[in-house]
Amino acid sequence: MINKIRKKLVIGYSIAIIVILIASIVAGYMALSRITLKMNQKSLFLYLANEVYESQEMLKAWQTNHHLKTRIRQITAHKRSFNNVVYWYAPDGRLLMAEELASSISPKLREKLDAWNFPSGTLQNILVSSAEGKKPWFFMMVSQDIYDDNNTYLGRVIVGTNMSPFASIANKYYLVSALIVLAVSILAFWVGNFFASKAIKPIKISIQKQKEFVADASHELRTPLSILLSSVDILKKNESNRELIADMKNEILNMKHLINDLLVLARSDSEKENLVFEDFNLADCIKSVVRNFQSLAFEKKIDILFSSEECIPFYGDENKIRQLIAILLDNALKYSQEKTQIKVTAMATDGDILIKVKDQGVGIPENQLNKIFERFYRVDKARSRSTGGFGLGLPIAQTIVQAHGGKIKVCSKINEGSVFEVRIPIKSS
Ligand SMILES: Nc1ncnc2c1ncn2[C@@H]1O[C@H](COP(=O)(O)OP(=O)(O)OP(=O)(O)O)[C@@H](O)[C@H]1O
Ligand SMILES: [Mg+2]
């Protein structure tokens, strides 16, 4: 499945990049050809304007001498602007004079111009086919009817420019673009593969964790269920077994507790927990949780000391914060020997709220400090089972702290004790 997702991501990335590239190449080509065309049109009209006065003089001279032969000058690149051509026609349509390209294409262009019947001043694109197998030439032409001062029609001048070099530049542009698209496609595929693998990594980890989670959860639920099952079997034989019923009740409560915890975690996964934010006094909130734990602590001859300022204004979900403190206190009590002390402190520091729960308990091995926040993780599996833990308290605590935008960390020394430190940024309502 992961590989399928990766393939899809790579193909998606690559197609997106290639489409963007092709779109920008086409847009670039369109913009470039439009600008080139406009520039050439402008210079063609300027060229025509330059020729008009000269043409008037010249056509007048031809009027007085009808017997002069047609003069055609072939212009090579070094003599004049290589791409421009100009043709003068008498009123009867006879070509009088021409300045054209020194190319075998010129007679063919002339043939086409002889049939010119477009109105004065309109631009025309003319294609002239060249030798077999070669691309046709492309000219942009415009004509102007010439009159003398008495408004007598003297003839027509047609000027044009050879656009073929631009067409061949466009072809090269296409070729270079195709090569770029090919190179970028290969690169996109490679880069896509790299990023897809990176993007998939957290998903892979999350699927792995999910699998472990389901395995652990089913394992945890199977144990009490088998206990209940065997107890029911015994009960069937002997109905007056009070102890067994008490054990069964315990196991049922355990399962209820576990399912509750699983539900809390599942909800926090699927949606950002629906926290109910409100203003409250954090000092009072912690104090009342500590009070609830005093009787349990008394049984274990453990002192719980709480110190904080009188009032710590806090904006957050009071019930969740209570649950957080309860989880930390529950652990501190569970993992401490008799006649020890637990210190709970709360204070407002620079922009943060700092809560510490410090015990003198069994401590946590250094190499497991970052694992205890994982679901179902217990340092001593056998002992925790006997103390009724599932390894879900700290993951829930972490979810609560993170939902408030804070961080939780732990320092611990084996046989000396642990300190859990919660830091939450102060928000205002
Ligand atoms: N204050 C502590 N001192 C020593 N070890 C601790 C302390 N708090 C947590 N641990 C260790 O971290 C593990 C995970 O704690 P967590 O609260 O998540 O689970 P639990 O207490 O075992 O079970 P649950 O909280 O679900 O009833 C515990 O099993 C324990 O090994
Ligand atoms: Mg716990």
C-alpha cells in the first residue's frame, strides 16, 4: 500500500511539474511571438512611410517615360537590411522596379505580388514555397497606393519583411523546449521519488505504530477477558464464590478503564480534542486534585506537598488539566515506596505556566525516558500489570499538554525519583 501511495505521489509530482513547465513554455512562446510580430509590424509600417515620398517622385518619373524597362535590384545582406523588400507598380499593374532579396525565392514572391489585390494599408502574410522538401518562406507585406498632389493615381508600392528567420528561431525554441521538458521530466521523476519517500516516512511510522497499538490493545483486552471467562466457568460450578466475583468486578473495571483510555486517545487522533477553554485559577485546580489524592497517599504513608502562588490565572480546559495532574500524581504514587514525599509546584514564568511533579520513587532508566510517552509502554511490564497500569496515562497526558500548545518532559534517576515538568504558554481569552 505504501509503495502504491509513493508511486501515485511520484507520478502526481512529475505530471504537475511537467504540465507547469509545458504551460510556461507555451505561454513564453506565445508572448514572444506576439511581441516579435508587433515589433515587425511597427517597423514595416515605418519602412513603408519612409518609402512613400521617394516612391511618389519615382513613379512620377515613370509616368513621363512609359518605355523604360523594369529594373530589379537584388539586395544582398551587406547592402541593405537583409530582410526587407520593396516593389513599385505602375497604375496598369506592371512591375516597374523592385528591391528584393538575392534569393531564388524572389521570382516566386514576385509572381504572388503580381496578383496583389489587397486594400492599401492592410497587412498580409504571404507564404512562398521554396525548393522541394524545404520549409516555405514567410513574408509580411503591406501596400500603399501613391497619388500626386493633384490626386492622380501614380501606382502602388509594396513593402515587406521576411519573417522566415523568426520562424526558424521558433522551431529552435521548440526543439530546445522539448529537450528541457525531457530533462526536467527525468529530474522531476527523480526529485519526486526523493520527496515522496520523505513524505511517506511519517505515514509508514504511523501505520507501524497503529499496528503495534492494535496488537497491544487486543492483548490487553484478551487477558482480562480470559480471566473473566475462567472465573465464570468456576462460578458455574460453585455459586457462592464471593472472592471470585470481586476479582471479576476488578477485571471488568480494568477493562472499562482501558476502553476509556483508548477512547480518549482515539478521539485525540481523529480530531483536535474538543477542548473547552475558559479562565480559571490553576492553583486552585491543582490544589483540589492534590486533595483528592491525599487519602490514597495516606494509605502509602506518602506526603504530597503542594506549593504555588495564591492565584495563577490560566486560560485552558480545566477538566483536561485536572486529568493531566491526576495522571502525573497517580504515577508518582504508584511508582514510589512508602514513607516518601511527592512535591507538586506550579508557577507562572515568563509567558509560560510551569507545573512540576517530583517524587522520590523508583525512577526510570535513562534509555527509556523518551519511550514512556508511547502508548502501552511500561518500564516494568510485570510490575505495572500488578499495579493495574496499561501504559496509557502518559500518552494521554502528552496529548492534553500538546492540545494546550505546551510540552512535557521528564528527568529521572533510578532509585532516586522522577520529575515531570509541564510547560504551557499562557494564552489570553
Ligand atoms: N513517576 C514515575 N516514576 C517511575 N516510573 C514512572 C513514573 N511515571 C511513569 N513511569 C513509567 O512509565 C510507564 C508509563 O506510564 P503511564 O502512566 O503511561 O502508564 P502506567 O502508569 O503504566 O499505566 P496507566 O497510566 O495507563 O494506568 C509506567 O509504566 C512506568 O514504568
Ligand atoms: Mg500511569
